[in-house]
Amino acid sequence: MCSISVNSGSVRKSIMGRFQENGFFDYMTAFYDCDVVHLGMKSGGMDVLGIWGQKVVFIDSLRSRKVTKARVGAWTTKSPLPVPISEMPTSMGKAIEIARAKNPKSFKTTFSREKDVQAMETLAREQNLDDLFNNEDLGRIASAVSQMFG
């Protein structure tokens, strides 16, 4: 058994939770022939599932950082299947993209400090940003999921 040592109990709990979640899906697909498609964004948590051969549809913005695109493009498997979308589906994601357009060096990680979160919440309110996918992006996502079940 492998043990990961980290300073924060919450980080360790989060890591162990992700391992357990991935293990559950691997078990279900291996022993019960479940047909599962994982759909999500750039947390990095689905990379392992794709490497294990599970079906993963990875949604990311056309304006995402090159490192994120390169990470998904590095796998030579059918999965993860990247689906570029025109804009992030949440008001916070849209606010981050606006901030990154003004300063490409901003937000190397999603958020590092509480004041950054507050600044993005303010920007989202001021710009009246919504929490919706647009219809074209939804169509691309639905098509990719359908393709994975194909």
C-alpha cells in the first residue's frame, strides 16, 4: 500500500477521496460491465480514469491555458476526449477568463487567495455573467458523450 504524506489533513482526505472514487468506477466497469462516461472539466481528477481506459469527456474553454490543453492532448488513448467550448459555463469561470484576457499571467491556478475569489465574484456581478452553457457548446458536449457510448 502506498501512503502519501501531506501537511494538511484536508488535502490528504481530498486525495484519498479521489483515489477511492476512481477505484469505485474502475471496479464497477471491470466487474459489472457498467458503461460509464465521465464528464468534467480541468481539475485533473479524470486523467487517471482516462489512462485506465475509462471513457472521459474533458470540457475546456478555447481560451484555456496551453498547459491544460497539452495535458489532455498528451494521452494517446481514445479517452480523455477533449471538447473545446467557447466559454466557461459558470459566472466565476467567465470572470476568470475576462481577467486572464486582461493579464495572461493572472490566475495560474484557479484561485490562490480569498481576495482573488472576491474580486472574481465582484467582476461576475458587475458584468452580469450567467451560469449557463451556450447551446452550441451543449451540442458539442452531447455529441462527444454520445460518441463515447457509440
